[in-house]
Amino acid sequence: MIDSTYKNIISWTEDIKEKNHSSATALTIIKDNKMVLEYYNGFHSNTSHALPVNENSRFNVASARKSYLGLCLAYALHERKIQSLDDKISDYTKEIDPRILRNTTFRHMVTHTHGLDETSDGEIIREFDPGEKWAYRGINIKLMTRIISDMYEMPFPQFLYQKVFLPMGLQRTGWEMDDHDDLVKVIEDPYEIGKDTTGVGKDGMESNLFVSAREFAFWGNLFLNKGKFGGKQIVPGRVIELAVSILTPTHLAQHFPRNGMFWFVQDFPRERSEIGERVPEASYQILGVTGPTLLVIPKYNVVVAKMYNKRYNYGNDNYLYYLKEFSNIVADTFREA
């Protein structure tokens, strides 16, 4: 029986699932380090023979994988492989013309203020000067993935497996190359069959990270507890602090969001942020284009993981309202609890 405390969160989740034509949803909530809700509904794809969603179902988390890469970058700073967040990227890679990189730093890269973009034929171009604006592009993830993998002489997912996943006991988190029964398909068009989105490698370069809703919540709980999980210090507290502190250049225009190591971090409500205005300060969130959302609210000691399998967020030009409103409903629920 589902606790009525969470009825508004579930109702909102289900409403968006239907409006956006997602075939699957999952919702897990950890409060005070206890799993207080596991909710699963729908099917792994939009075909008649698709398997039902359950606690073993693993969703493609798409761009939410940035939070995993961000932890590696925080480790690199902690271990002095990167001397400073304000080091120039041109000092760490030779594959891009320094005249294009200019004064782009790690700070710019992790806070989406780098100003770089990539054309359809792979040419790196400059969209605006470093630190001048905020823009969500994919080139920073590609570059950071290569740099971190070179620093540690292994793909960053392998680094995470050794340092974090194995000590935590995670078994349903990983980059997948082959389809399995527990992997949820991604729906791009509700009138077409869901797609297999496994990749050709496990180096973190592709969006082929699959995670169960339960382990997605565990990932958030690791951050909430400053690196502790199951009573053990898995990750140094300073690494977690680096990952979820606001790192955005202080002069950035007020309406742009603030970020940590790719996480969106709340200081006060901002027009372009994906975190709602009723969410307390110091909360943080990450999401992906297929619908996964991981929200951590330290003030309420709560972690919420929400999963979908439909590419692109519902709402078109008004999509930010729907992203913000989910976090607002969560905040309202625990403020009133």
C-alpha cells in the first residue's frame, strides 16, 4: 500500500508520463536514509509483448551521466591531477586549437559557461567568450571525458567502478553494449517501436549508462551523506563538496542557472534554472533528455529519483515550467510532512 504522503508526487509523475507518451515510469524516494517509496508502472517499451517495469528495470539516464563524470572531475581536483578549477583546458589537451579554446577553464566546462559548440561534421567552434553566457551543449562532456580518462589512464566508468560502484555494492548501474531483458527501451516517437540505446563501448563517451531507479536514488544518497553509504565513507567528503558546490563564475548574469560539477544547484530562484522556486537553498538536481531526474534536498534529508523512457521533456517551449514544478511538488510534500 502506497503512503498517501506521496500522492501528489505520484500523480504528477503519472500525468507527465501520459502526456509525454512514455511507456514506463519509476519513482523512488529516500528520506532520512530509508527507502520510503518505490513506485513502478508501465512497460519496457510500447509493444504488446514488452515486460512490465519493476525494481530490476534499468533506464537509460542520458545526460544525467554528467553527475558521474562530475564526481571524477572532483576526484581529479582533490587528488591534484588538476591543480585548480581555473586551470586552462589548453594546458591539458592538444587536440583543439588553443585559439578556439582561448581562456576556457575547467570552471567554464563544468558550469556550461565555456561557449564552445560542435558542428555536425565535428568541427569545434566558439559560440561566445568563456564565462560570458550559459549554454547547454555536449562538447564539454566529450572533452572532459577524454581528459579524465587520460589522467587516470583508464575510462572514467572503470575508475568509478573501482572507487565507488564496487564499494557501494551497485549491481544495476553501468554502461551497456548489449541489450538485455532488464534494459528499458527509449521511445523517440510514440508511433514507433522503442529503441535499443546500448552503445559500442564502456568508455563513457556515449549515452549508454543504464541505472535502476533504486540505484539512481542510492547515487543521490551518496551525495546527500557527503560520501557515506551503508555506514562506510566511500568517497572523501571534500570530493562530494566540490561536486555539488556552486562553481559558476560569479559575474554570470542573474537569470542563468548555477552549477556545480554539472549538477544544477539552488541558491535562489533563477529564471533559466530547472529547479523550482519553492525548493530550499543548497538543493541540487541532474536530469537527462529521456526523463530521469535525481533531486537531492539536504534541508529535508531527502532524495527523489524519477525515471521515464521518452526522449525530450514534455512542454516544448514551456518545458522549464514542468521541470521546476516537479521539484516544487517534492519540496511542498516534505515541507508539509
